[in-house]
Amino acid sequence: MELAYTLFLIILYLLIAPLALVFVWAVYYDLSTSEIPPGIDQPLKLRILHWLLIISASLGKILESLCFCSQIHFIRFIQEGKKLGEDPKLWIQDLMFEDIPVRVYQPREPKSERRKGVVYFHGGGWMFGSINTDKTKIDLDSDFPMCLFSDSYDHVCRYIAKESDSVVVSVGYNLAPEQKYPSQFYECLAATAHFLKRADDYGVDPARIIVGGDSVGGNFTASVCQALVSRTDLAKPLAQILIYPGLQAIDFNLPSYQQNRAVPILYREHVICSALRYLNKDLSVLDSVVRGCHVPTDIKMRFGKCINSENIPQEFKARGFEPSQAASFVDDVYEVVKQALEATFSPLMAEDAVLSQLPKACIVTCEYDVLRDDGILYKKRLEDNGVPVTWYHIEDGFHGVINFFNGLLSFPSGKKGVDSIVTFIRSS
């Protein structure tokens, strides 16, 4: 009996000690690298959220070192979350649009007229997030499934569908690095085109379909809407919703990139690392990209006037901003990342002739978000080209906050953000 008790204590110690060390590391890493400004919504809760993210990444790295599974698949597994049950107000179906998995949310209550539709592209840095389908069986030959769909956006889409009385289609595009640029863009475009063609099947008016998404989903929203401008075989989207989108890869020294470079949950270096992984490129060029060595002179001449800190209102520079010195162009760096300067990757670089044909827009930005200025610059470009823009700026918000509009780790600014989206949909 004494031996069994001793063995139990040893096993318990072996389990607890590593987890305690990981927790201590997470707290140390957060406190030593992150910067949480005083005006941010519930700073302590944000730190706790950041600790949880660091812990999952650290455990994933340990498991990868032990050859159990890759770090990226472990993080996806952790972010899968609790699967939600049936909703008495919604019909929820997992379908395929052009071989692309989608989840369709339809209000159960009958309606005499056809509803609005919303095509939603989730965020997650091209590598994380997705929808939940039946493809959850673990493939023992590949650690975790190649495309492990999660419930990380299920609660957001349910809320939007119910509160806006719309049919929401959440698109489960394949993730990087398994699939690289531009395959995800084409999957989002194909799924949108399919819904525009088959809207009647879901009780949706094809002339009242809105395209939207958050973070990289906002990037897909902009590039898909731009691609649809030239399509004569489809109805045009009624509107576009861009929620704290990343829209350019020219200047990573805009005011928000400097001010919020270390604000959880998205650092500036995370933005560039995710982009490089999406492009399937070497991360060794990261520092050169931060300095702007990857941008040729001709591109600076063409887009320097619109992608420029001078176009950011002065009030957004109050927390400190130092204009960056022009970096010397390095051809080798450009060759690595030149795809990032295409309009399908950086839709802020689209031509005026394309932008002027886009539908009205709703742009949501957060003050403490590294991507804030991408949204502000796109707002200006759209307005300069005659496109009506509704702008919601969450003054105490941070990147990713709408995912935390309810539940234990909820933030009032997240509820504010998701309700602003619902308001725009209902009024469109």
C-alpha cells in the first residue's frame, strides 16, 4: 500500500511539475514581452487569455519535440472548444459548396419574403479557426487530421444569424501551411459564387447577400468582393463587412503597427510570420520585411500616397508614432515575398477602377489592434472612390475581441463589436 501511494505521488509530481513550469513560463513571457495599454478593455482578463494561448503553444511545442504531434495541430485541437448542441431558433446544416465545407445557419421561423444572406470567412491567421463538420476523426497516420474543423466561430455565426434574421454561410476553407496561397482565396471565392447562384435554395434573395469576415477573413472579404466586380454571371454582393482586417503587406510601420506591436493577442511579428507561413516562405526575412526592404521603388511610387501614415488621422498618433526611415530595397527579400504585394493578398493595393465598383462597406476597427490602420486606410480609399462606408471603431477593443462577446472570458467591447455588425446587416 505504501509503495502504491509513493508511486502515485511520483506520477502526480511528474505531471504537475511540468505544467507548473509551463504556467510560470507563460506568465513570464507575457509580462516580459507584452504591452497592455491602460485604456484597453479588462486588462487582467486579457492577460489571462494571453496566458492560456501561450500555454497551449508551449505544450504544443513540447509535444512536437517528443514527436507526438505538431505544434500547429495541437493548438487547433485545443481551440476546438466545446461543441454546441442544437439551437431551437436555427436549422444548422454541414454542406459542401464546390467541394468546400460550409456550415449553413437558417432561422427556423417562417418568413413571407426571402431573407438576407451572409457569407462569413473566419479569422485565425490562415492557420487556425474554422467551422465544425463531421470531419473530426483522427487520422493516426498524421498525428491529427489534416483539416481539424473547430467550433471557434460557431457561437459568432449563430448569434449573427439569430439577431439579424439572416441565413449565414460559414466557409471552412483549408488552412495553411498544408494549403498555401492563393488556394484559400479561390476557395472563398468559389463558395461565395455558389451561394450567389443557389441562394433561392436557402430562402435567400441573391440581391441581398452580404460578404464578411474578421482578421484574415476580412482580407478574403475584400479580395473576393474585388474579384466579383468583373463577374457578369452573378448578382453583386449587397455589402461587405470587414472586421479588423489585414489588408496590406507594404508598410509594417504605420502608427498602429508601432503602438500595438506587442499588444495581445496579436503581435506585429505574428502578423508577418503568419503571412510568410501562408506564402510558404522562409521566416528568416522577417526583420527585413519589418524594415520595408521588400518593397520596390515602383510599388512605393504607385501606392505610397494611399498606404501612408499621413492618411491616418492625427488622433490615432497620440500614443506615440515615429515616422520610419526609408529602407534600402533588397531584391532577394522581394523575391521571397513578392506574392504578398499582389492585390489578392493585399487588397488595399487594388486599382481605383476596381474599388469604385465595390458595394457599400462596414469596417470595424479596434484601437489596440496592430491591424487598426489597415482598416482606416481602406475606409479612406473606398470613400475616395465613392463607396459608402459605415465605420465602427471600438475604442477599448483589441484584435480578436468579437470572439469573446459571451461566456466566461467575455469582454463588453466584444459584445459592442458583434452588435454593431448585426445593426449594419439589419439596416442594409
